[in-house]
Amino acid sequence: MRCGDELLIFDLGTGVRVLGQELLAAGGPTRASIFLSHYHYDHLQGLPFFTPIFIPKFAFTVYGAPRGSHSVKEVLSGQMVQPYFPVTAEDTFKAQLTYKNLEAGQQLEIGPARVRTLDLNHPGGNLGYRVECDGRSVVYATDVEHGCEKDKDLVEFARGTDMLIIDAMYTEDEYRGRKGSAKIGWGHSTWESAVETANAANVKQLVLFHHDTTRDDAEMDRFVEEVRKHRPETIAAVELEILKL
């Protein structure tokens, strides 16, 4: 996400490898803030392949919630150890790195951007983010399961936002087990819940995110078509897509 001269990166999935190549090709920016929602593998697997993190001219501030007695730095370093990876973060990360523990409810300023955080309902914990910049706002709410008291908190957190990027992995039938095995307690939500949240929060645009990897493109098209009966402006997030506000 770009806000003025600031670059904000949310999570370190496989897409960050491509971002790294673009940063190298463009010759900058050489400074960015990285915000981690949580530490499950699908949100971290791009880290060892993010080339700028190995180059001294780059500078990154990494924000994330501690886990137990482990800081965000310790959690990330733990992903790159033998036998899972041939080199360690301590030996190979040459970028200028600053690690900052971040708790739900905190708010911070990054240049012209104001970043707020929210605790989301997901096994092991998860941070949602709201970014406000130049009179516009985006909420990033990945990996969130509906059906608890935190639903109200998310509605208030997203109220009036220009864009809500939210977990909509399942249909309600899939989630409840009316189609296949039930997914209750897995930490993910449905498009029906995403629509309900967007409506309650008066969101301008709904972006479906964290797709079920078993769906092919044709299934995703049908999925979005169904959602658009309720929210015509809805889109599904697509790899490498650029969204503008």
C-alpha cells in the first residue's frame, strides 16, 4: 500500500517475492513498513525470498504481535532455521531492520498514514489493520471467523471505510457442513458474513480475500457473481492486482 512517500506492506506471503523484484527494478523506495497479521505459514512463506531484505541499502520496520514470550523478531527468525531452511535470518538479513511489537488497539502514524489495529477471531490470534491516508481508508481483515462478540468490534472498526478487504473463504453451506465437512472453528469466514459486515459498517467497496484454494477461476467467477447480487461493487482479490482509491 502506498501513501505519499510511504510504502506499507501487509503480511509476507508469496506475493512479496514479486514485490521485492519490482522494488529492485524501480530502484526504490528503499524504506518500507511491514505489518504482520499473524504468523501462520501462508502469511510468511515469502519472507526468505524477499530479495531486498538481504541488501544493506534497504530499511524495513517490522510490526507484529508477540506470541507468548517471543517477540516479533524471534518469531520471524524461527521460520528460517535448520532443517527447514539452509540459512538463518541472523546470518543473511543485511537490510536495516527494526522490529516493533504491536498489540491490538494500538494506533501509530507512518508519515501521512494513520494505522489502527484490532484483535480478530482466529486461532492463535490475528491483527486486523485500518489505514487512513489523505481522507481515505482501507481495512485489511484477513483470517477472521464470524459468530462471536468480536463481530461487533469489526463492524465499528470498518465503519465508513472506502474499502474492506476481508476473509470470505467459504459459503455458508460449506461453513455449516451442509456441503462437505463443516468448517466451524477453522478461523475463516463466509461471503455471507462479509456482506453482512460490509452492510452494517456502511463500507463503500467490498473486496473478497483469502480464497479457498480448491476453487478454480470459473468457480471464483460464479462465487463473485452470487455476492454481487447483494453488493454489486464487490470484487475478488486477484494476485498482482493494483487497487486504487
